[in-house]
Amino acid sequence: MIKAWGITDKGVVRTQNQDGYYLDVPSEHLAVGVVCDGMGGAKAGNIASLIAVETFVDTLQHAQGEPDTPPPAVLARAAEEANDAVYRRASSDPDCFGMGTTMVAVMVVENTAYLLNIGDSRAYHINEGGITRLTRDHSVVEDMVARGDITPEQARTHPRKNLITRALGAEERIRADLYERELTGGDYLLLCSDGLSNILSDQELLYEVIHGGDPADCCQRLLDITISRGAPDNVTAVLFQIL
């Protein structure tokens, strides 16, 4: 059995929420979720994330009639369709020129989580044993960490930490990463935009999910902590509990 909750907020500093998310648990053995963080100006970022989420979900829903298609292929196709939709709008509407969005998505089928990401929105696997980041940020500072130029701790406050190297809708062809993770009872999956992960450490995320209280209230607790610390960006969190 799977339970899921989600929340999004514009934060303290921003005047508009350019994040978007969707989650659904259509059966006890299937769940889907996606988080997008738009960019490209006051108007365009909001449009990019909205188009991406809507197109992604529409494609997933149409794929329900193709039960033999492997979940990674379904996710990849949905992301490609979303990329096409955002790219076309960015290419045809002068107000949306240069817009794009991050995307992190998951499809849980039975005991396996299939994940896809573009940009720096993240997915975490959390249980009593600890917390593991399942996705790799497509960002300048993540590349610097990989090269050994800076430490992960330095990356959290680096002046270039908001520069991403991939975005959905920014190019005609998509470059997404796919991952798989086996799950068991007691596990959690957390999807979030960088408005959350830039403010709370992995250990703080772990504590709130496992020890913070009722899982149904966890997303609100994470948001409250972020807001209490100034929330300079939009904040989105989607939490799945595996029972």
C-alpha cells in the first residue's frame, strides 16, 4: 500500500509560485508524482512548469492503456512530450523565450520506484536506516563537487549554486536521467524543488520524515521550517509512504 501527500508555496521572498506538482495513487500497487521548478522570468517560469506538469500527466494517463510498456519507457516518453510542449511555447511566444523547468518524477510499481530527473529538483529515499539522494543535480556546483573542486558543504552556499546545466524545454531534444530503487515497507520517497533542499540539510529531512510526527503532516512541517528560515525561493515537497 502507498500513501502520498504534497504541498507547494511561493515562499517568503518571491511574489509568484513558479513550482508545480502532481501526485496520484490510483491503486495500492501504483503511484506517480512529479515536481517542476520553472525558470525564465516572472511570467514564463510559471507557464513552463504548468505546461510541463500537465503534458507529463496527460501522457502518463494515455499510457495506462499500454500495460506492457516498461515504466522507464513511459516516464521517458512523458518527459519528451513535456519537453516538446514547453520548447514549442518558448519558441513561438516572445514572452516565453528562453523559459524552461526542472523535472523530477517517480512511478512506483509494486516494490520498485522508477525515477527521472532533469535539473536540480531532487528525489530522496528515506527510512530508519538513513537518507539517500537518488538523483544527481544537473548543476554547475554539482559538476564542481564531482571534480573535487568544492565539497558538498561548500556547494550549499556557493554563489553559483542556482545555475543548472540542463532544463526541460530549453532544447529541442531532452537529456534526462533515469534511475530505479527497490522499496520495502517503512520506506519513504521525497520529491522536492531546490527551494526545500537548499534550506534543509539531508539530516533535517531525515529527522522530519522519520521522527517529526505524523507522515500526513510532514510536508507542512518541512514548509514551515523553510518559511521560518526566510524561504527565499518557491518550496514544493511530495512525500510517498510505502506500507
